[in-house]
Amino acid sequence: MTAARRLAVAFRSAFVPGTRFTRPGAGSAENRIDVSSRALWIIVASVFAGLSGCSGGFLPGGGVHSMDHSRLDAIVRTYSAANAVDPKLVASVIDAESHGDPSAVSRVGAEGLMQLMPGTAAMYRVANPFDPYQNVDGGTRYLHDLMRRYKGNVRLAVAAYNAGPGAVDAAHGVPPFAETRAYVDRVVAGIR
């Protein structure tokens, strides 16, 4: 089944949660699509975000769903202190990733203020990546681990946050991707 067909099936299933759709003539379990409520919510949120101009990490300054700055600053201070990460670094990552929009969803599926990928969110036990408290807690714990892995080198930790530790390790430094290099420059400049 093609990705476009799966997406169409998932959209139709939004009206009948838990429905199983099977391709005509295909009786095996691997051809069946089980649509969970979480998957439906992600699809609906992605469509809504796309229609409302949100694109997770590529929003114009202060996106349409940005949080109140004082509330966001308090969350950043709390979890930066709890996870021993510079609050300016966390705030700069949030600005680069979502512009303070807790409902942001990227084109690759990263979610929330710090644009956590589902695997990263699961690894840091973030049950709801759209909850600002859980997202910033998980994101700062991830940044803490990256800072430790790269021995305090902010540029490498930020590059790994964007491109993944595997890309940084393979490049023995900031990967040669234009997007990652621009991201690192933007985040580091925001710390100052």
C-alpha cells in the first residue's frame, strides 16, 4: 500500500476511530492498517498546523500559537536548572525549533516546543510532546546528554540535536549539511 493511500485511509478513519482498513483482496495482517487515536491526533494536528501556517521549526517569528513569554521563560528556567543546561541555550533551541509554539509539528514529525522526534520523546519518557512542561523537560534532558557526550562543546551538541549524534560522529564535527550549519550558527548566536 502506498504512503498516499495510507494517508487517505487514515484521514477517512478520523471519523470512525479504531476502524481497520484492509486493501481489497488482501487478507493478511501486514496489509491491514490499525489507526490508533494517537496516530489520528498527529494527522489531524499536522493538517491543522499546515493550514494555519505552522510548520514546526520554520515558523515566522513568534508563530500564531506562541506561548506567553513569561510562562515559557519560567518553564525554561525550571527545567534548565533541573537538568543542568544553560537556560539561554534551551531558549535559543526553542526559538530555532518552534518559535515558542507548543503545537508545532515539523514535516518530518518532530513535535512541540523543542521539536522532539517520537523516538526521542519515548526515550526521555515524554508522554505528551505537546505539553510544554514535558517537552521542555525531555528536550533539556536530551541537550544535557548531548553536552556530556560532546564534553561541553555547544556547537557539537547543537549539531547533534539537529542532525543526530550519528551524523556528528560520522563527520567528526558539525556535519557539512547547509541546514545544520545554519541551525548551529542561529542557536549559538541566540545564546549571546
